[in-house]
Amino acid sequence: MAEKTPKELAKKEVNKQIAKGMAKRQLEIKRLEAKKKKLEKEIKKIESGELVPDTNNVDSEDDSSSDYSLVAFLIDESGSMYSCRDETVKGFKEYIQSLKKQKVKLTLTKFNSFNTKIVYSNTIINKIEGLENYNPDGLTPLYDAIGKTIKNIEKEKAKKVLFVIMTDGMENDSKEYNKDNIKKLINEKKSKNNWTFVYLGADQDSWTQSRGLGIASGNTINFNKEEIAGTMRSLGGMSASHCCSRTASTNSFFKGRKSI
């Protein structure tokens, strides 16, 4: 059998490379088609509300960008919350998990008559694990907690602010703020049209309490302390939906629900 000429060998090698390239291209096409199908399914789920889109691309503390939502969460640490301490810790962890697919920073304030402490201050959500050292005791300085938290976050450049208040008792121990100046402060922030205040109350007339602070009735709801973990889970889903929505603020956060 005659040996192939250099020209024939070169042609064979070229054909071999072309075949390899075509096979590789076909594989890439199949992968892209599979990815397209997956994205189409996710789009349908997002449109139906079954899935919240993953927009969490925040990977630094760069405050030059305002393309994120800020959630301020105030949690009552007074003595009356002791009976649901473990469930509160568990529920808050689930709340955090609900937000981790969003571009979110979080400020967490826990409060009682011994200390109003900002545990996390405008922190990227993926850096937060949960509620640590939660030891309910003492009274309820609600106004001080609201005032201090607003002052802590008001210079943030977030595209929207969700301010969540969760308490099982009425104000009874504030030293720095009172009802009138807190209501004024809340109304000032609401006038910016990108602040939403939400009030969750247990063992009280939540609507009377929130109305006195200038919080909309549609952003007010009752919760059962015995089911606080489930409440946090549901609240997490609602918070995530609000953060990724086109709405900058709302007066119907709970969409007509009276309890959660």
C-alpha cells in the first residue's frame, strides 16, 4: 500500500480537527438548549409567584451602589418573650434564609429595658447566620428601639427600606423617645416613598398600636407566639417578595390578612 503524501496527511488531519470541532459544537448546543429549558421553567415559576428570583450579587460592603434593599428588623427581647425564646431563634434563622437569594442588607435590633442593641448594622445578608444570645428579660422600650434603629440606617443608600417591628407587648420603658416624636420620625421616612413600616403584634390590639405610630393598617398583623417560627417563615417569603418587587413602598404588605 502506497504511503500517503504530505498533502493527503494534512488533509486527513484537517478533517479530523473539523470533526472534533463539530462534535464539540454539537455538545455546546445541547448544553445551551438544556439551560434554555431550565430558564424557561424558572421564568414560569417566577411569573406564578412560586419562585423568587436570585438577585444576590452583593459581595462587598461597597456603599457606592444603591442597588439593594435594606431590611431593618426589630425584635422584642422583653421578659414576656421568654416562653417562645427557642422558637424565635429558630424562626429568625428561617427568616434570614428566605432573604439570601436577594440583594439585601440587614440591620437587627433586639431590645429590652436592660439594653437596646443593634446586633447587625447594615450587614450583607449572606454574612448573617441567625439570632445569637437571645435572652428575653425586662420591659419593652419600643420607642427607643425604633428611634435608634432609624437613626442607624437613615443614611444608607438602599433603593428601598423594609422596617419590621415584632413585639408581644406595648411600650413601657423608653427614655429617649416618645410616641409623638416616633410617629413624626416614621412619617418623615414614609414621605420619601421608599420606606415601608411593618408591625407584627401579639397579645395586644396591634392596629391601635401601629396606627398610633403612623403605620398603615395594611402593614399590621397579629401573630401567635406559640407559632412564631411559622410566622417568621411566612414573613420571610413576604419580605423577599417585597425586596425583589418593582414597588418601592407599600401600605398593603400583608394583603388584607389579619393574622399570620
